Amino acid sequence: AQTVTQSQPEMSVQEAETVTLSCTYDTSENNYYLFWYKQPPSRQMILVIRQEAYKQQNATENRFSVNFQKAAKSFSLKISDSQLGDTAMYFCAFMTGYSGGGADGLTFGKGTHLIIQP
Amino acid sequence: GAVVSQHPSWVICKSGTSVKIECRSLDFQATTMFWYRQFPKQSLMLMATSNEGSKATYEQGVEKDKFLINHASLTLSTLTVTSAHPEDSSFYICSARPGQVLSYEQYFGPGTRLTVT
């Protein structure tokens, strides 16, 4: 079974600052995907960024980037130029690779409540 | 595109009654749908995986006789909470995975808040 650990229950930064959310995971799988999801007060889950384990290059989506360290099983999210709208819960999530025999759901960490201060 | 809806968005029911929650993929066919449960200020926990036309696969610790899942078509999955009790009060979220695109894509519904009195 996979586990995902987020050790920062809450973080607070000033608008325009850069913030890094940490995530570690444990798995014996070699083929998997890692995700960061944002859950604002509306509770709608929004995909922020995705990383395929077989890719060495870190994923980037505009102001969001990850630092994927496969050997260390670490997957941190960096938010640059933070904005008030970034205030939300952020969940790190793991999914095993699709083997063709079925599809797995996501295993989530406990989340980090990120607050962007004006 | 890739919109998933849930109905109802919130429901209040009396203890001992059953309640059905619908999850629909509006603009794509979902061969697989997932049901998650989220308690207040907690993370999402996978309850079950449903594949169209077959029985759902439940995660360890989830009572399959209490949480009935039906995935009768490629656009609809339902979760029925039978004989609900106050401890079943939670936020239930579904997600849907398209059958024709890359396997990692899945789209979340807006969730259903269930309160059992």
C-alpha cells in the first residue's frame, strides 16, 4: 500500500512571495504518477500539476513547479509570486501507473492549508 | 470540457433512511468512476472504484452493503448510503476517468454534503 505524508498542516506567506509545500511518499511501485490538487473553500478539487515518475524533468505549470526526487521519494510544490487566490488546501496525491488491467484511485496526503496574506 | 456533476449538492436525511447520490460525466464517457469521502478538515479517502457494467471494488474497511455503488452507464454512477446514521455524515466526492484518453486523467465532481440527523 502507498502512503503520502504532508508534514505542514498550515503555512502562511505574504502575497508575491514564493512558498514551497512538502510531500513525501512511500511505495514499492516503479510506475506511478504524483499530483498536487488545490481545494478552495468551494471544495471543488482542482488539479494544479502532475508528474510522471518515469520523467526526470520536473513538471512546471506557470507559477507552479515541482521538485521531484524519486530516490528520496519526495515531491514538493513551489508556488512563485503567490496570489490571494492561491489560498486553499493543497493535497499531494499518488496513483499507481495504469497497467491495463484496471485503474487505481488516488491516495491523498492530509493536506496543507496555505494562506496568502495581503 | 471534462465536466463532472453531482446531485444533490447537499442532503439532510433522518437516521435509518437511505439516500442516493448521483455522479455524472457530462461531456465524456467514463469507464471508471471513483468515490471518495472527506470528513471536516481532513483528507479525501478512497471508498470504492466502479467500472461500467461490473461490480464495484471497495477499499478495506468500507462496508459494501452500506455503501451501494452502481455504474450502470458510461456517464452515470450512483452511491446509495443505506440505513444512514449520524456517523455517515460527511462530504462525498466522485471522480471520473475517461476511457479514451491517457489513464492518469480524472475529473472531480463538486461533492455532496450529507448530514444525517
